[in-house]
Amino acid sequence: MARPSDRGREAERGRPSDRGRHEGDGLGGEQVEGRRAVLELLRAGRRQVRSVSVSSSVRDDPVLDEIRKRAGSALQVVGADRIDAIARTDAPQGVVATAAPLRVADLDQLLAAPGAFIVALDGVSDPRNLGAVARAAETAGATGLILPKHRSARVTPVVAKAAAGAIEHLPIALSGIPTALERAGRAGCWTIGLDGDGDRSLFDLDLADQRLVLVLGSEGSGLARLTRARCDVIASIPMRGAIESLNVAAAAALACHEIARRRAALRS
């Protein structure tokens, strides 16, 4: 098949303000809660860590022990009531960190990278879903994530905790999704939309080893009309039971790891 550029193609306690809190103001990510999320923040070392508050009531935990060692002068040992007071999730697991905001990645650099495998979210607004998708993408070897500039969740503490550290390793760009797909085509990347009405099975994709962008729609309405029109391929996940669909986080996990599996098989 010709490359796109050759065809001339155009639960938790998030505060009410968490959803869209950083819309139009970068990615967010300044507060990180949960043991795995904070540990990956410290391990990655990609942004300045300002404080790491650890509960004095939690002992004999190997993850917290490593957090204490890595935190250095940013470490603050505080009472459990202080953790509860500053936390913005229901289960901070005895640790809350603050850091410089996440940096917005350059979209064109992500698209041009050899082996690009990028996940684009067309309007996912639930912070838990956003975090879970980021985690699934990173663990499958995705090289980047694209979020819309508007009408999408930003990286709140709920997102960071659900991502379990994935946001520290996965570059995230901001762009209108139809615009990003047009730029992907010009850069020679295939664009694959995931939708229940897709005419090709996810399990039969022969593009997995190509540079690609996997596009997932919003929780309620799926892919927007213009987004769908700009995808090269619309793929679906075959449903075998009585339930007609998966939620976006489950669909992302399955799709990302299926693409990773096929990439490994096609390149071996």
C-alpha cells in the first residue's frame, strides 16, 4: 500500500475543577499522588521536583523507601492528616509530590520519529480514562500521545495517579485532532481510527509495523465526524458477547498491545 504522503491526502475525588482545569494552559501535572506515580516522577528526572510529602505513618514499604531515598532535599515527612489535607484523590497512598508542569511535546517531532507509534485522543474527558489510556500506551511502547487543545481532560492528580507514572515517560503533544491527522499524513504516518463500526478488524491490520497514529474517540460519541474522515483506516474490535462495546480505556489497552504484538511479529 502507498504511504499516506504519497497519495496526496489532505471514582476518585478529583475536585470539581479538575476536569479541564488546565485547558488552554498547558498540560498540568504539577501535583502527583500515589506511590507508583511519584516513584516514576523521581526516576524519570525529566522535571523539577519541588516537594515530596510522605506520611510518617507508613513504614516497611519498599516503594516508599525508594521514594524517600530519591527525594533528597525535597522530602517532607508529615502526619497522615496533612497528606489527607493536601491530596486531591481519594487514595494518595501516603505520598503527595509537587513538580514543575509537564512540558508540551512538539507534534512534528513526534510524527517524524523513526518507528512512530502515537495515540491520539479525540475528546476523552474523564480523567481516569485519560490516565488509564496513557498507561496502556506507554506499556505497549507508544512513542507519544496527542490531546486536543480544547474539550479534553488535562493532567490532574487523578490522571497522574491513574497513569501510574506513564506521564513521566510518554511525550504528550497538544493539537486539534483533525489538524494533527492532516499533519500526520504529510509526515508519512498512517492514521487508524478505532470505532465499533469500523470495516476492518483490529486483529487483521497489516499496518502495525508502519509509522502510525492510533485515534480513539470520546467516551460518549466516539470519533468526531471530521476526525473519522481524516483517518486512513477505521478499525473495530470484534465483539463476541452480548455487550456491544468496551470503554475507551479498555479499548486503548487492547488496541495498543495488539499493535505492539503485531509490530514485534512483523519485524522478527
